[in-house]
Amino acid sequence: MLLIRCPYCEEERPELEFRNAGEAHIARSTNIAGESDDDFEKFFFIRSNPKGVIYERWRHIHGCARFFNAVRDTVTDKFVMTYKAGEPKPAKLPGASK
Amino acid sequence: MAKAAAKTKVVEASVERRPALAGRALSAPGVKVEMLPPAERISLRAPQASLAALSKALGLTLPTKPKTSAAKGGRTALWLGPDEWLVIDEAGNDPLADCAKVSALHSAVGISHRNVAISVTGPAAAVTVNSGCPQDLSLGAFPVGTASRTILGKAEIVLLRSAEDTFRVECWRSFSDYVFTLLSEAASDAAN
Amino acid sequence: MKKYSVFAIAREAMRGHKGWEEQWTSPEPKKEYDVIIVGAGGHGLATAYYLATEHGITNVAVLEKGWLGGGNTGRNTTIIRSNYLYDESAGIYDHALKLWDGLSQELNYNVMYSARGVMMLAHNVHDVQVLKRHVHANRLNGIDNEWLTPEQAKEFCPPLNIAREARYPVVGAALQRRGGTARHDAVAWGYARGASARGVHIIQNCEVTGVKRAANGAVSGVETTRGFIGAKKIGVVAAGHSSVIMNMAGVRMPLESYPLQALVSEPVKPVVPCVVMSNTVHAYISQSDKGELVIGAGTDQYVSYSQTGGLHILQHTLDAICEMFPIFTRMKMLRSWGGIVDVTPDRSPILAKTPVKGLYVNCGWGTGGFKATPGSGNVFAHTIAKDDPHPINAPFTLERFRTGRLIDEAAAAAVAH
Amino acid sequence: MNAAFRIPGAGRLRQATASFSFDDKSYVGIDGDTLASALLANGVHLVGRSFKYHRPRGFLSAGAEEPNALVQIVRDDARKTPNVRATVQELYDGLTAHSQNRWPSLAFDVGAVNDIASPLFSAGFYYKTFMWPKSAWKNLYEPKIRAAAGLGVSPDRPDPDHYAARYAHCEVLVLGGGAAGIAAALAAAETGVRVILADEQAEFGGSLRFESGAKIEGEDGFAWAQGAIAKLKAMDNVHVLPRTTAFGYYAQNFVGLVERVSDHLKSPGRELARERLWQVRARRVVLATGAIERHMVFADNDRPGIMLASAARTYLNHYGVAVGRNVGVYTANDSAYAAAIDLKKAGVNVAAIVDLRDNPTGPVIDEARALGIEINFGRAVIRAGGKLRVSSMTVQPKNGGGERTIPVDAILMSAGWTPSVHLFSQSRGKVAFNEETRRFVPGTYAQDCVSVGACNGTDGLAATIDEAYAAGAKAAKDAGGRAGKSAKPKVDASESWSRGMLGAAPGAGPDTTVKAFVDFQNDVTAKDIRQAVHEGMHSIEHVKRFTTNGMATDQGKTSNMHGLAIAAETLGKPIPQVGLTTFRAPYTPVTFGSIVGHARGALFDPTRRTAIHPWAAAQGAVFEDVGQWKRAWYFPKAGEDMHAAVDRECVTVRKVAGLFDASTLGKIEVVGPDAAKFMELLYTNPWEKLEPGRCRYGIMLREDGFIYDDGVVGRLAPDRFHVTTTTGGAPRVMHHMEDYLQTEFPHLNVWLTSITEQWAVIAVQGPKSRDIIAPLVEGIDMSDEALPHMSVREGKICGVPTRLFRMSFTGERGFEVNVPADYGEAVWEALWAEGQKHGTCAYGTETMHVLRAEKGYIIVGQDTDGTVTPNDAGLDWAVGKKKTDFVGIRGMARADLVAKGRKQLVGLKTKDPKVVLEEGAQIVDDPKQAIPMKMIGHVTSSYWSENCGRSIALALVAGGRDRMGQTLYVPMPNGTIEVEVTGMVFVDEKGEHLNG
């Protein structure tokens, strides 16, 4: 059971309180009705599924109920960081050399 | 008060209120689990800018620090999220009516009947709750006054530590049988 | 390839079993092959086997980053069935089931396909509607699947709890008698032996690190930890790692990879005679020939390549098992492990050509790919050999998410595995 | 009364006796014995049979690594536990044990014929045969194999014991309570942080139990350990857990442990759990899991009486039991000498020590020699004699030469020690091979843990305590503890271990065909491992799977390293290149019960009941499970079956009225100035113009365009909607709405609150519904003009607040009365009393289903299945044509979702009105076609309609709306049913009843 830092509760809480909500930073188009087939497929079906660093969404569903974003290594399952929904994708990851 | 009462015809409920599991209690060595009486409750949602007005109307300062609560005059406000509070009134006053007077942006929804409360009291109270709650309930991590929505086994609860050896466990009405039964079973194991 | 038989065993026994030949060779990679298969799991090895036996293509390399059969092939709970709802799914899984029946003889390797029956439990009215829909569709598709009362279910599987007071009482069951289990390692090894004997190179400890494409966009080979290996046709059969390999070729996939855990108990004398699955209570169980109860359930909730998962997932699984079989609380979990399952948005596989010429993909089997192994390899070999899908796998395209022509067993049936 | 092999004055057990039985024979042991020590005290070595060859087996070990001595413990008929290690099971008075995997008896086992035929049963033989004829696998071979396999017998009735569970948190978790673990715990504890110390044994001390030479702080090592534990137990910040096995090490220092609470007690009270699961989250973990001795791999090394040297020493020094009267010792390292010395001093004859090494020197060798023990260097035991008990060992110079057979009644062996890196490896740490000591030790750490003592490859008590104490202090400091001030425990005397050997001993080499066991339980010999390599199994994982080495219930604790060494030697590769198999949880087998804990029976899953449930139960309602809810299904009167009850309920509702408990429907209050905007985005329908006080049927899609949920939504105020969802959909709809609100439309000022359980909902449906409700309502004008169909008002009923919806899921005039849940039952009773004046009934979900089907109202999840669009369901009218955005707008425009020939929802009437179709039945247009048939749809809903006097059905049919009036066919096993495609409304097509 993972331990996840909720950026709203400002502490690490057990995974049982959370629900994973898939890949992060896939914005829904403000003109979704006019989107091409290609773009809609990318938006709704295509996923990065990286082996390594993933940007993903979680919801602290049985806690503060907020959605937020996390950066995690999918090989070790270690969290690099978490941040609030709506905040931009971090340009630099803590601990990353580059 | 008397004047107001004379003016407005108060419609008395002609039917009885039947709270879930009313009166149920279990004692085990080191811990007692019992249903608490009904209380008035609202789910309050509001942005930062509305907090002063709402606090004033409710008669207590809505806490803004995660996992904390504020209590005054039989009324407790539990921080559940950055824009969410559970307000519990055990003194018979109606927080919904208090919020209705506030024009600042907010959502107040009555949930007095949605939730029920179970008290877990005694030296083994924390161990009892930890039978199904994965949070650290030591006094260091979860001091008196701490409030948190969390998990108990397969049910969601709101947990409030009201004293060193007392927890208030709030759950939805239909989960009360499950939550009470789990706490009872755990209570019997807690002192061993 | 020396034939296996009881006589061969007797002969070898006389000389201390020192005369057995290698089941597969471990050659150095050549510079170029006609076809490269990425991934030496059951599906990849079966593909190579059928390329050799049905299409005469033997200049084939199967590249494996670890040891053959070491991924989901060697980690799954070995359930075999074909009672799927949609014609497309029923088509491919029943193609596989027909190949399972006779695979030991075909491969001269006992894969222990055991048609002991797969029983899926219904616990409420909705389950009954869903499972009966399967039973009827299967019947008209010529696939066996029959409805059982709770009493009949218990007769078929005596330890099952059908008490009405159970939290989720059993109200009926669908039984596919041809369903069952097989010995997972033997499937990989049998196909490996068969392919190797026909000239296929199985190259283990050889991780693909890049996919090369020629100027015209078509594939030209792969970079590996053992150097560049050329090929005009590449079949990616990399299960949980499919996204990773396909990305190397510039193709982004509608896939996510999740941890799937399973466990076995200590061995006991026969007690569970068939496979029992419940979607509502959410677990499945069978008993291996060795006597271990083989148990699985759902995935962890997040994308991961760690081949581990949380203890709470195993807890939920065993909660469910002990709800269906309250007699098992004193049984002991002996071993638990995790695999990486690649899941598509409609929970059906992708077995198709790709936008890149010469690149083929066989992935997205989710939690239930083992049962399809022979059928999947068979039609994928056809797809690669002919550069055209076999009618059986034609619906399992990559484009279906764009058009909406999904094969959504999960939505339609809410039955996992 | 002393058993024959109990040595007076030896061991640490008190003299309270406990009687027990093994295979129906009675024995006497002593309180504190294990079943193994008690049996050995009585001279019993033969306790089990092996898995494949059914060879007689005794005790290999005195601990958790035991592969052989597995027994069935029987407390009573319902509490039979298979595969219990006798070396771990504590004795209690009255314990009853049986041997396993033998027939008819342990001493004479018919299955042992496998041993004679064993040349045929080589590694992986079953992959090569049993294939002819094809049908024989299923009918003959597999049943035989299955019957022969398995060890113990599964329990056959529900377990009366219960299991407990607990989450715990600490700064320092110390796993293993030997000298290292105790030292680490002492150091950590005095810093004030929370410490948990766990050990699998009943008593702490680990190898101090047998190391007679250890002296710490002036005391015997074991006595020091007990004193230290007493000190730790007295500290508030320390939790000491004996009989507790850490079985799994998960991500972020989350460790699963099982505490065996009552399996050692004669008659545990009902209040005691059998076992307790601890799930501990620790800031730091100290692994002090010790090392496990390896056996020597030589011919017939599995005979009862042949055991690990440390086990014999434990039986002597802790339990006061001699494992024989005339023992031989076979070793490749020093530690077995200590066993020989202790036994000799206790009066046991040591026939000879056989040491593979050429000229080892050291104090233990000198001491053994001084005691007059015969020592043979450079020699090997090439064979053991005896069958049900070892009777001799045959010794030969290790490079060949003359044989000599020495009579013995036990052989103590030691090939060296394997660090227990299991938990370290589970933590995803990488082990490293130490070439000098030839063992795998912790290399790279993946989590905040540290290994100390023998499991870290640290030799010697003084070095172990130094290392462990420092590590305990550092772990505590890193986790926030204050500095400690006590000095580390002082080691006055200790024993040291030297490196041993790996793989087969001389006499069991590649040129031989002897049975030299590597894995005892699974009958894997050195020869089997070599054969696997010869057959192309070059990966250690292949070797393991092909031979089953290390896959028995002991998970290779004694066999893995030997197997690896033999494979490496055969491959001609260094050991690290062949690699180690993965260590997987659990460390030792754990019961399902302990993992499940409280989650059994009623606590398997919450059972949700409505406020009105007690009334329905008292009326004799039959309930159905809908998700976690129990819903009243139908209300049979005396003598009625389901069919009769539903017919009556259906007719009564349409003729008079009925009461229905709709409380389980999901309810969400949507509040805020942007509430209507939000509704516009989440539902297909338009909402902005819906007047407060009015209701609308809403459809929610997923982004892919398929129907996700539906329900009636009432607008209570411009900024307040009361949304209803399906019963099963409530939680996911809330999640779905929150997802969009928080992440896609965060600019909207609106909040969502679940009010499912705030309101009990009583549906009153039927022509008399208003007459029933009106007398109890205050403050709401109930006239059709003031309260038309699809409207909502707030007011009071029976003096309590209500949200009164005028709406219908039956097609009749109808209301849904929402009242605060605690009043639900009483208001229901009041309505019921009113209803009785008119002859109303209570109805359940089945009648609700029939009535809505008569009107063609769909049930999401039954008539739709996640692949159905609004158009497919005939609900195009509910999609706002002018809307430019809502969830699903783009998905439902994809090519296949607007293609011709999609399955559409239609009505079906059977040609024979008495025939009721089966839900899920498939539809074809040509009944004569051969199988596989082309199916064009299926029946989604089907009922007998007493109101129509015939059966009715809804179905999804390809191009269905273009087939009105067509005859289609439903082929069933006992004949094909003809049906006609119709509209979906079977009753009151004009909708006049809504105001009737």
C-alpha cells in the first residue's frame, strides 16, 4: 500500500484513501465538439504509459476529496512529488540532475 | 424568542424520529463503543473569501489548517478539505439556518440524517479504530481535536478525536451497522 | 527433435537422464532475420512456432529481455475459457480453445490442458441477466456454456458455499465444461522447443532498445543490448512493455500497464475440482495438479512496471475467496507475485498491422491473455506472414478507438478474465 | 516422568507436562516444547512422507525452514489445520497431530512405490508423457496425479475461529529478535521513538537458544536476551511481539506481520482471535532476520535422524532433548563442531565427525579433539544407511578411496549458513554475492531499512551486536529520536562461524546417479538440477520451475543456494551470473484467515439498508442485493409466490396506488451560482431554462458518447438542483462529476454534496396517490395546476420537512416523497395507513421493473450496457440539439456511433402472449441458419405483464426502429420463439394516466 502525499492535506496518507485517476496533463479541448477524430483519439484513448516517470492524477477521495497531480516512477513506484490540480507540469523534478 | 414563537406556527413532527441503531452500545476491556444521539449537521463548502462571514454566522472560526477542527458552544467545525467543512451541532441549534443568512458565496447542505455518530472511548480506543483505519492515531500524529475523513475497513468515515481516549466516528447512515459491528469486533480484540 | 514419450523416459532412466537434448538452443543472434518477434512469452513463441509450421517462415528470431516465459506467461493463473459475449471475442478465444485441445500432441509436450470446467457465479439479478446473455450468445455461436442452479453449482464444486444467508449468496452459475486450466510454463517451453527445432532462434537476455526505420518509414530492424539485428518485419508481443517498444517505433498506444497479483496456497489433496470465478464477489480460484489453490483477482489501481502490488489487493482477493469458500480460512498463502498487464480502453486485445510498414502488434490482453495463447499466436503469424490479418483477428484493430467500433466485453458483461 | 531422550538437567523447560498424540499414539511432552522437540524426546523421528517419492522423513530443522515435518493439527472437526511445521507448533496439553501424505500408514506407505520407480520420475518427466491417448489425460492421468499430489487435507467446514487485524505505526521496526534485533531495539528504544520488535519464535533470543558459548553482559546469552526483552516490554514506547512473523515487505516501509495469538493454547477463550494481522508503517526498518543453516547434499541425506547441526543443538540446549544416542557429524564448517561438543558433554556418544575440509584449525576443533571425538578431515559421507531411520553413514576420502561404514542413529550436518535476505529482497533491495564467503548479502537498498547481524553476512556475536546497536541508534535518530546514552551490550564470549560449501558434496557429483536431496519436500535431487541444465534450462528461474526446486512450502530456505550452485557448476558459470530466484512474500506461509482478518461474514462487505427496511422486513418482504444495498424485491402475502405477488402489486398500482421505497437512488445536491452551467456540461439535456420548481429527466454520458447514468433532476432554486442517479451508479457519478468540476471546469462556482442518505424516498404511484399524500402535506398546493407532472416543492409532510417530487416511473400519477432519513419509516407508516383507506399495496423492485417496462422506461445497466448511445436507446429527444458542449458530445459523433444498423432499443411481443422471453436471450432474423448464427440483438428486459394480460419485452436489435412489425426469432434450447418488433410503450400510449 503506497503512501501518498496529498498537497491539500499537506501530509502523507495511506493509498486506501486515494483513487488513481489516470494520466495527468491531458486537457479537454474547449472546443471538443469540433475536434478531429485524431485529436479525440489522442485525448481520450492514447496514453503515455511510461516505464519511468509518470505524471498522473489522484483523488484523495476518502480524505479531502480533491484531485491532484503526482510524479511517480513506475519502475520503483516511488513518488517524486505531488502538486495541486491546475498547477503546471513541473519544469524540473526535485532530485533530478538535469 | 417567545414573541417569534407566537408569530410563527411551529409545525410539530407528528411522526417519531428513528435514528439508526439507536442506543446500541458495547463494552469491552479498555474500550466502549456506543451510538451517539442525533445532531444537526451541514456540509459547508465555501471559498476563502467567504470564511469570515460564515464564521461569524456560525459563531466559531472555521479552521483552515488541514486535519483540524474548531469547537464552540456545542458546535464543531471539522476541516475536511480546502473548501469543505463538516459542521456538527450537538446543542440543538441549526447551522443551516445560520448559513442561510450569509450572502457570501457558499453551499450549505443539510446532512443531519445522512450521518450517524459512534463514540469509541477508553484507553484502547485508538487501537480499536486502527483495526480498520490505516492512519497513524498516536497523540503525536493525531492529537486531540484532529479531524479527518478516512477509511474504516470498507467504509468511509469522518474521524474526530474529541479527547485523548475518545474518538467520534461519523459514517453514513446505511454504513452504521457495518461500522458499529467492525468497531465492536475490534474492541473485543483491542485490549488483548 | 527427439520425440518425448514414456518409452523415451524409460530409455533415459537407464542412463540417468543424461541423454536428453536441449529443449531449445541458445544461439548467438544473426545479423538479420526475415521476422523478429519481440517478446518470448507464450504469445510470441506461439507466433514463431506457427510462422514456422504454417507459413514456412523459419528465419525468425524471438528476442527476450529476460528468460523465455518469464513474464505474464509464467505468472498467470492459467484459466482457459472461450465463453465470451461478442462474436469477435468468441471467435478468437474459441479458436484458441480448439487449439488447446490437442496442443500436447501437436507440440509433443504435455501442456496439461485440463478441461475441468470454468464456472462463473451469479450473485444477483443483474449477474443472472449478464451471464444468461452469455449462455445464449455462446449457444448460438456453437460454444458450450450452460446455466446451473446453485445446487447444481455446488454439485459441480462441492466446497462452494451456497448458503442463502451468505453476504452475496450464489443464485446461479454459468459453466463452460471445455474451460479449464493448463500448465503455463509448459506452454512456453513446448512452443519454444517446437520453434527451436524448426530453426527459430530464441535469444534470451537480449533487450530491445530501439526500433530502426528505413527512409521509406518501414521498419529495418531493432537495436538490442546485443547489437543491431535487422528484419523487414517485426512483431511486437511484449505484453506490459508494449507501449515502451511501440514508442521506440513512434507509435503511441491506447494502453496502460497495471500490476496484477496472484497467489497460491500450500498444496493440499484435491478439494476444488474446477475453476470458479465471481465478478461480483471478485476473485477466482482453481487448484493446480500439485494441489495448490491458485487464486487471483483485480489489478492495482495505478500504472506500474514494478511487478509488485499492494497487500490490500491480496486482502480483498482472499476476503472474496473466504466468502465463497468459508472453509479455507485455515489454508495458508504460500507464495504471491505480480505481473504487468497491458489494458486497452475496451479491455479487448489489439492484434493488428500498425501505421508503420512491417510493424505488427499483438497486445492489450489485459488480465486474460493466457487462454488465448495458441489462437493469438496462430492468427498473428498469419497477419505477419501475409501482411494481412486473419479474419479472426481482423476486428482487433488499432483504429477501432477512433471509429468507436469497440469490442467492449467489460462494458457489456462486466466480467473480468 | 521423563521421555526416553529427555536429558535430565539439560534445556530450559519447566517440568509441567503436556500429553499429546501423534497418529493416534499418546505421548508426554513438557510445557514449552514444540511438537518436534516433544516427539524427539520420545524418540520419534519418522513424521512425514515426501511429496513425490513418498520417502520417509524426519526433522531437518528446529524452526521455520522445516521442509519435512509437516503434520495435520486437529483441534476439533472444524479446526483441522494442514501442513503445520512440527518444528514451529508449540505443544499444548491435548494436542492432536497426524502425519500426512501417506496411506495406509506412515511406516508403510503404498505411495512409496514411487521411490522404487523414481528413475522414471525425473525432473519434468510429466511434460514428456501422459499424452496418449489424448483423452487419457483428463480421464486417467490427471486424476491420478492430482490424488497423489497435495500434502495435507483442506478443512471441510467453516472455521469457528476468528482473526483480528490492526494497523500500526512506528519509527523503528525491528524484525528478528535474536541478539542483533534485541541490540538494535535497545538502542532505538532509549531514544524515545516508537519501536516495534517482532520475532517468529515464542521466545526471543534467536540463535542464542542454542549457542551455549555466548556470554553477554556477564550472563548466558539466552538469559541476557530474556532480561533485555523484559526491559523493552516495560517501556511505553516499545511494543514487543513474540510469535509474530514478518511475512511481507511492501512499498514505503509497509510490513505485514502475523501474530499467532492462540494456536499454542490448550483452550483459547472465544474472545481470543486465533491470529492477528499487523500492518505496520515504519519510518525505518531494521532487518535482523539471521541466517539459516544448510544441509549437506549427499546420497540418502533425507533419512529420518539426519538433521541440521544447529537443530540438534537447539533440541539439546533449549529443549533438553538428545536427537540420538550415537550421532555422526558431517560438516564443511566449524559450527557443527559446537553441536558435537554440546552433545558429547551431555552424554551422547559422537561416533565421528566427518569434515570435508582438509586441515581446518581452531578452538572448536581442539575442544572436540580434547573431548575424545573422532575427527576425519578431508572425508565425505557418501551415503546414509537405514530407511525409516538412519542407521549408518558411509565415509570415504573426498577424492575417492576406501569406504567405511559407521553405525549412527542420527547425523548432524552443516554446509554453512545462508543469510536470510528474504525480507531485504522483498523490499526490492538488490543482493550482492560475496565471493569470499560465497553468500548473497544485502547490496543496494531500495527503502529506508538496514540489515544487521547474520542476515547482513556479519559473523561473530561481538561484531553483530556492535553493528546492530549502532544501526538501531542511527535508525532512531534518522526517524527523529533523541540521542541515547547507554553503552552497547558487552559481549564476553561468543562463537564464530566460518564459510561452508555450496552444492553437492563428493559422492553426489555429476558422475553419480544417487539421490542426494537439495529440496527435501519436493524431492529435488542434485541430479535433477543437472538434468534441467542439460535440457536447456539456463536461467535459474527455468531450473526452479522445471525441477520445482525451492517451490515447496519452505520456499527453498535450505535448498535455494545448493540448487543455484549445482546449476552454476553444470553451466560452468560463476554463481552471480546465473542469478538468484526472486524472493516473494510471504516469508513463511500465512493463513488466509489472518489476511482476511475481520472481513468475514457480515463484515465481508457493508450491507446497506434503508430507513424503511425494518418495515419491509416485518411485512415479510423478500430482498434482493443491488450493489451493497438490500432492496425489497416483492411483498408476498401468505400463499403467494413471487409471480402472484408481483401480478397483484402491478395491478394494484395501476388501479389504486402503491408505495415503493426508492431511498437507495443516488442523490446529489448541486449548489452555486453556476449550477445550471455545470448541469449543462454534465448532462446531454438543456438546463438553463428549467424553471425552479420543475424537474427534468437527465442523461449523463461518458466522454466516449455512451450512456453512463440517468435520473430525474429537480431545480429547487436558481442555484440549487436536486439530482438523482441510479442506485448502483451513485458513487461513480459523484466521482465523475467531481472530476469534471475540479479539473476541467474549476472556474465554475458550484459545489456537490451527496444527499443520498439524507433523504428517505417514498414513491407513491397510482391514480389514488394524491389522495393518499394530500392529507399529510402542509404548505404545498397539490393541484395539477400548482403541482404539475415533473415538478418539485419543498414543504412538510407529517410535520417533517419534505422535498415532494411529482414524477412517475410507472406512467401513473405519481409522487416521490423525500423526508429526512430518520423520519422515513414513520412517514412511510403514515402514508401506509392513509393508503389502506384506498386499498393500496407496497411494491418492490420487481414490480417497479415491470411497471416501467410497460411504459418503455429504460433501466441504465439493464437495457443499456455501456455500448449504447442516447440515439440507440431512443432518447435523442433528451439531447440538447443547440448545445455546443457536454461530456460525450464528441464521442457520440464518432463514425461507428452514428453508423446505420446500430442496435436500437425496441419493444418485442411474443406471438404466443403466454410465452415470457428470457432476459439475455439472443435474437436472429433467420431461425433456420446453421450454427454459428448471425445474432442481431438480445432481450434486455422481459416480464409477464398482468396489466397487459401478456408478456412484454424490450430488446436491443440491429436497425430495430426500422423493423417495426417484423417477425424475428429467439432460438432457445427447446424451440424457437417467434416475436414481433413493436414500440416500447405497452400501456397508455398517450400518457393520459400521468394525470389520471
